[in-house]
Amino acid sequence: MAPKPPARRPPEKVPDHADAQLATSLRVSIAKLSRMSRTWRADRNRDPAALPYSLMSALSTLERLGPTTPTGLALHEGVRKPSVTRSLATLVDRGLVVRTFHPTDGRQAIVCISPEGVKAVRESRRVIDAWYAARLAMLTDEDRKTLKAAGDALRRLASVYDFES
């Protein structure tokens, strides 16, 4: 079974005004970019087979984790098991996930991503990367240089509560 993600901790100190403004700016900008890219990736007019975000998230998590139980997937996705059960049923029906019996506990199942699921995750990432690349091409060289430097800081920021390791 996959390890349980670490519990979230509250901030240890109240940020000063400048940090609070930066936090708000980052939250708004990152949320908007994320929402826009997810909407583009899941655009059914462009791709009728596009998976909704929740299903692609579960599929991506399975690719990272490897074989796990539905409960393990639910823990990593931060959702309840009935939600994961419904998502897995859809992914199994589409041939993107394989469900097998647990080797030592017949009451449990093991789920893993199928080769078709891996292709779907890679295609989703390709579409989102192309979406970002098109927007980056609209920026100045100076803006792209700034974002490249900021990327390192954002990765460090994301690793503070890294649930994907």
C-alpha cells in the first residue's frame, strides 16, 4: 500500500505585509493559469475523448505511485474512497487502469495504470506544455528570463508540502 501523505501544518508565523501581498498575487496568478490550462486540456470541442481534471489527476497519481489500493489512491488524491471508486470504474471501463486482486487480501483490489493510461497522461502533459509554450512565446525575453528564475523558487515552494514524493 502507498504511504500516507504527511499532514498539513499551519503556517509558523504570520507573514509581513509584503509577503502577504506576494502570497495573494501568487495564489491568484497560479490559480488562474492552472484553471485556464486545465480547461484547454479538457476541451471536448478540441478533443472529444478528453478526460475531466479529476480523472486525469487520478491517472497521473497512479502513474507516479505505481500499483496501489483504491484507499491509497484516495489518500494521495485527498478525496474520499467512494469518489475514487467512481473514478476508477470510469478509468477501468476506458482501459486506462487495470484492476487486479490483492495478493494477500481478497477483499481489496490493486489498481495500476495501463499502457493506454500512460499514453493518455503523456498526451495530456504534451497538450498543457504546448499551451504554456504558446503563451510564453507571447512574452518578452526579459519576462521569460524572469519566469525561468522564478521556476526554481516555485519548485522549492511546492516542495514544502510535497505530497508527490
